[in-house]
Amino acid sequence: MALGALIIKEKLGTSDEETVEQIRENPYLQYFLGISEYSDKAPFEASMMVHFRKRLNLEIIGRINEQIVKRSIESKQEGQGQGQEEEKEKEEEPPNQGKLLLDATVAPADIRYPTDINLLNQARVVTEKIVDALYEQVKAQLPKKPRTYRLQARTAYLAITKQRQTKGKKLRKAIRQQLGYVRRNLGHIDSLVSAGALLTELSKHLYRSLLVVSEVFRQQQWMYDQRCHRIEARIVSLTQPHVRPIVRGKAGTPVEFGAKLSVSCVDGKVFLDHLSWDNFNESGDLQHQVELFKSRFGHYPEAVYFDQIYRTRSNRAYCRNLGIRITAPPLGRPVPDDLAVIRKQSLEDAKIRNHIEGKFGQAKRRFGLDCVMTKLANTSETAIAINFLVMNLESLLKRLVFFGFSLLMFCWQLFLLPFEKQLFSFSSLSWLFSGRQSKWVRPPLDNPLLCKDSGFP
């Protein structure tokens, strides 16, 4: 039921609440979940969807995806003869066959576009709430509440954010002010803890926010002192501190905020091979993905299709040793006579590699990979993996429908079409010799002999 509910959610593109409501109203969805009879009551609460995503982690979804693809391949190979299977068993090493498409993308998270001034303002608001909660514990010992200057801080923040363009000294001054407010609030928190307040009495959300705010303040203070905008493991969201900026270098989105994915595509089936919240170079995954291809299908691919970032010397040597063709021109100055052949081959390889780009477009425009709405790191990983699983299921469904339609047309041409022709000819003859034909009614034009004998043109 858990996996079925997650598949329904990604297929319909609905929220957790709407997914549960759809299941409650639709008997077909209840049958898909394995419920024996229809019920107008919801099978579970909407909050259970979060537990489903936590339970079915990235590894489990990956194994399910591989099993589905493996069974579809086995069903294709059932029509082969036993002699071919015996020959394959006798071979020590199967020959390279198949095409492996590799690429990487980013699944953007649902966060506000991060700026330094906005992050510091959110951190200031969180520290003010923590100061209020801790002061309630030691109100008897400290009759006077620590001053936070929240109204002045709010006024200063709005004054800078309402301007059209804020650059240079004005922005730096506003950041310095917000850093001062956050520093004062963190000092008040330390004083309240020294006075007897307990951090364990805070809610889980506030305590987690305190840890995140402390790290955000450290990073922002260091970048302010160094006059730079880069730091290791930079936090860009207080609610999702696991999200990192991923520099893409593309025209539309030079920087994206989310998980980076290394994906492989084989015969229209997509596999999520590597997911990381930190940026990485996808060229280092090629050898691992080729070995995964062999573990899944029992042989190495005949050719690997990728873009320029994968064309490293180590990857070239690895594929050359295994006899795998790669979509990269040979190193060195090309021979003038071979330029036309190389360009033609590169064009053909680019056409084949476009298939994985189309898969990314399908995942982001048809499914929910363009904006991952889940908030936790593990649930976001599950949601991303479910997207690729549903894409493979939809591909298999299309092939099954096409096979059923082809089988139906074959049966119709083999059995029903001759019978219909005989029936149609018999009805035409009976109409012709019945003596009830009219002048303005033409006989069927399928039989030219009938048209000729009846006197019609």
C-alpha cells in the first residue's frame, strides 16, 4: 500500500492530502492498492505519506526499479530459442551489446531564492522566538527581559529590501546591522542558559533551528569579514539546511538549489545511479555506471553516449580496455580524410544522446522533478527516486498497450476481415436480386462487377 500510494501521488501530481482524497473516492485506485472492496473511508491519514517516504528509502526504490526493468527484459527474451540460450551459457564472457546513455541534472528544491540579507533576517526572527521561550523558564530569576530591538531590526530590513537595486556599501551596511542583531540574540540565549534555562525544554523544531542559525551566523560572519560570497557547505535555507547551491553554468539557471543526480538510460529505462546534495563532477561516475550496467544486464555496453565533461583520459582508457565505443573524437590532430566521417558519427551520437535529455524534460515537465516539494533530505530522495520509477512504469505501460493493440489488429485481419468481406458480398447480391433497389441508391462500390452489371456508372 505504501509504494502504491507514492506511485499514485507522483502519477497524478497531487499533494498528500489530495492523494488520500483521490484514493477515498476512486474504487480503481483502491483496487490498485490491493483493497478487496470499495470503502468511502480513507485507508490512512495524509500524514502517513511522510512515513511511507521515510520507510521506502532511496536504496529500496532503486532495487524495485531494477527488478521491474529486469522482468521486462526477461519477458522480451522469452521468444528466443533454447539453442541461443545454450550458446550464451557456453560463452565465457558475453559480447558487448546495448547502448548506455549518461548525463547529470539537478532536482531543484522548493525554497525561496537565497540572499544574505533574507537569511540573516530569518535567523534573527528565529533567535527572537528562542529568547522568548527561554525567558519564560527563568522569569522569576530575571524580572527584566533581554532587549532584542526587534522593531528596529524589522524596520532596517524593510528599508533595504523595498529598494529596487541594493548594491555596494548600502547592502554591506544592512548585512552588518543584521549580523549585529543576530549576535546580540545569541548572546542573550547564552545568558539565559547560564541563568538556568534549559535548551531541552525547547520544542524539537526550535532546537533544530538554533543549531542551524548558529551555523548560518558563522558562515555569514566569515563571508562578511573576507568580503566574499563562497564558503564550504553553505546553507541557503533555514528550513532545509541540507540543500546546497549547485553551479550549473547554464544561461537560464547558472545556479540551482537542490540535489544533483547522475542518471543512466538504457532502452528507454532510467536508473538513478548517484544522488548527492553537494556538488560533484559527474565524470567520476562513468566507470561505476558501466559496472552497474554489467551487474544489471550481464554484459558491458557496446557504446556509451555522454557529453564533453565525461571525456577524460581515465574514462577513455577504461572504455578502450573493455572494448566500449565512446562518443568522443580521438585525441590529437585529426586526419583530414577522416574529418567527414568523424563529424557524421558525432552527429549520429548526438541524436541518440538526446533521448536522455528528453527523459529529463519528461521528469521535470510531466512529473515533479522540477520542484521537489518535500522538506526532509531522506523524503526528498525518495520522492526523486519515485519519479524515475513512475517514468519506467509508464514506459512499460505504453509498450503493453501498443502490443495489445497490435495483437488485436492482427487477429482482426486474420479472422474477422475475411468473414466481413464475405458477409458484405452476400448482402450486396441479395440487395441486387431482390427487386427492391431504387434509382437514387447506389450499390456498394467495393465490388466493381456489381457496379458494371447493375448499370450504374
